[in-house]
Amino acid sequence: MINLGKLVTEQSDRSPWREALVEPGTGRRWTYSEYNAGINKAANMFLDLGVTPGDRVAILMQNSIEFMQSFFALAKIGAIVVPLNWRLQEKELEFLIGDAKPKILIYHDIYSERVQGLDSVQSIQHLVQVNGTVPDGLLAFLDAIEAVSDSEPEIGAFDDDDLFIMYSSGTTGRPKGVVHTHRSILWSLLSNIMTVDYRVSDRYLLTMPMFHIGALLPAVITVYRSMTLVIEREFNPSSFWSLIAAERVTNSMVVPAMLLMLRKNYDPLKNDLSTLRWLLTSAAPISSELIRHYLDQGIGLIQGYGMTEVPAGFMLDPEDAVDQAGSCGKSMVHIDMKIMSEDGSECDVEQPGEIWLRGPQVMKEYWGMPEATEESAEDGWFKTGDVATVNEEGFVSIVGRIKDMIISGGENVYPAELEKVLAGIAGVAEVAVIGATSSRWGESPVAVVVREDERLSEEEIVRYAGQQLAGYKKIVAVRFVDELPRNATGKILKRLLREQFSDLRLP
């Protein structure tokens, strides 16, 4: 019988003395024994507030011990966790709360004003604030848990019962509530642990936001592998390397944009990285030049592909990183994959098609959206909406989203293929390719570029692309920007770029 909340109990029984959580910003350090006691207190507090199995509880918190404490407590008693993106505006939060209908909202004090301004909070039975001065009529988290026992609560959910609803990033429109179960997340843990070099007693630095699967899943993995989780509220490039040394960190996750920032902040004379084995990165391909830079510092880069709906997808080992630059690797353990063409047949080598995935890690459903759930599935396979190719050695390369595909003169053009080429130009820090209206071709590719070298010109980029790409794929225009719009996980929001340059008309 699988219950994710029991993981901490089991590790507390085995190694109560092992350090489980570190929060450098507050100086707090918890052993597994203290972690489990804190979780039990939170669980008993939620029970006293009337939470029953299947109730939703929303969390609006930055990375913190209280976030993990609440997550595992709710998992133990069978409630459904709803992590909320704290970067969202009030209107966006209104939609998520109205969709999930949580019984309780627990939030950090820095969001108190935003919470009080939400009309939807009227439907929530209890508001629980973490830290700060608590408004009259609301509950203070720390006071509430101190008033209850740390005894083990009754386990309230197992196996295929819902564990959490995590809303997709909404890069193409309305967010969908992705429902995962205790079983699907356990299998996601197993796939990752059997593919990636996680070790007992590793020390994992978490700077990505916990409301995203790319952060929450590693946080749960640290418990499963009896590791130490080092929690930073937010990513800070100026302190990242010093924190690696101070906390003897062995692994962490960063997205490509973060890798670029960290390269500028690294000083080999000041930063001791002797404990750091690898960094995991995803969300976009990275150049072979950037890979070599980190390898020269003795840091392996593990490149992965996953999504909220399927947390375990592909992984590229550091040993293959340079030779297979631009690839996201091969299928992880316990996941089946195939690349499907529009006519319903499997694609040949190097033929682009949609990624379909199958395995026990796949989500249960989209919350309250049976039609969307049905559309995403076929004969037990999940249709990702991502387009990829597979080479003769079995390495997968993402070439774009189906919805981002550009049709130029009747030919399909996949932005990621072009972005991979343009990333090789000296002076290009980041690039995204979108389609713009063309009077001759219907659509033509446009490169939106962040420059490292301000001397880099549009003419140089267009000329380079023309030398590397087929005629129908050539970049016909370039727009320079200071930064690319991204969601919390580092994925470029091409929808916003298309809106920004919607008035662009090409011959």
C-alpha cells in the first residue's frame, strides 16, 4: 500500500539522526526525526480543522520547510495538495482557486495582501498564514501546530488516490489541473532514481519553485533516498556557488537561463565546487560550448525532459552531453516512448513526429476536464504535444511544440531545430524562433535574440542561418530583446513573443 506521506516516517524510523532539511536563510536544520514530528503536527492540525480524505488544500508559499511539512502532512491524511504559483496575478489565482475549490489556503505572510484581495477566499473555510502578523480571524500556522500532538495520524489515502493537483504553466493558454496519485509519483521517483545518479546522503540544493514538478519531485526524491534537502527561497546567482561550498552540496537543478547567469558569477579562485557532482537542467537545449564550460570545472550536466503530466521522460547522461548536444537523451527507466507521425504511423529515424509516452508515471487526469483528458490519451499512450526526432543511436531531440510549428510555403518548420543552429553563433546568449505572417510564404521564421555581444548584427545572423539551413527554414528577420519571457520553470513563453511581434509583416 503506497502513501507518499509515509516516506518520512520510514526514514525517521531508519535514520532519525540523519540531517533531512536545511534552510540557510533561517538557519534551521531538521533531522529526519524532527522532520517527521513536524509533519505529524501539521497533519493533526489539518485534521482538527476538519480536513478529510479527498479535500483540497491550497499552498501559496515560497520554498520553505513549511511547504514540505504541509505537503507530506496532507499526503499522510489523504488530502489533495494544490500548489499555487506565487508569481501569478490576482485574476489568475482567482481562476485556480475557483477551479480547485480548496477547503483551506495556507500562505506565506508576504502574500497576505494578495490573499485578502481575492474574492474567491470567501469560499475557503480556513486561511492559515505562515509567519508575520496574522489578521484577526485567521489562523497562525506556527501557533496552530504547537497546540497539537506529534503522534502519527491515521493514513488517509493509498495507491491510486489523488495526491496533488498541479496546474500546468499555461504556455499556450488556460492552465490545466494535472492530477497525480500516490502511485504515479512513486513510479516517477523510481524512474528518476534508477536513471540519475542520486545517492544516499547526497545533499541537494533546491532553488527552483516548489509549485512546479521539476522542484517538488526532487524534494520528494531526497526523502526516498535518505538525502539532505537544502532549501533556498528563490534562485540567487550571486550566492549560489558560495552556498554549494558552505553546505557541501552534491547536486542541484538549474534551467539554461540560470546556467548562463551562473557562468558569469563563477570564480574558480573563490568558489570551491569539489563536492558538486552534477547539475540537472531542462526546459531548453544548451549549446556544446556551455556544456564544455561546465565540464572544464568538473561539473557534469544532466539534461532531461519531463512535464507536469509525465514527470519522467528522457535523460541525457553527462558522458554523452557533448557528442549529443541538443538532445534530451533516451527514455528513462520504466517509461515507453514512440514518435508518431500525423498519419498515425511510427516515424522513421530522424523523421519529426509527436512524442507519445506510456507508463505508470503518467498523470491520472486533468482536473474537471474529461474531454481534455480523453483528447490527450490514445490506447494507453499520453500524447505530449511535443515534436521530436530520434537518431540512429536512439537519442531524442525536441524540435518544438505542435502549436509552435511554423508552416512556410507548405513545409513544416520546427523552431527548436532552428534555435539549436542559431545558438552556435558567437555572441548569441539566448534565442527563440517564432513565425510571422508572410505575404509570399504564409509564415516565415523570425529569430528573437538576446545578445552577449552588442556588435552582433541582424545581417550576420541571417547570413549564418542561410548557410546552415534549407531555404524554407531560413531566418528572414531578427529582433533583439533584453530578455525572453519565461515561466517559472524557465520555458520560453512563445505565446507572449507572438503577441509582442504580432504586427510584424514579412514579404
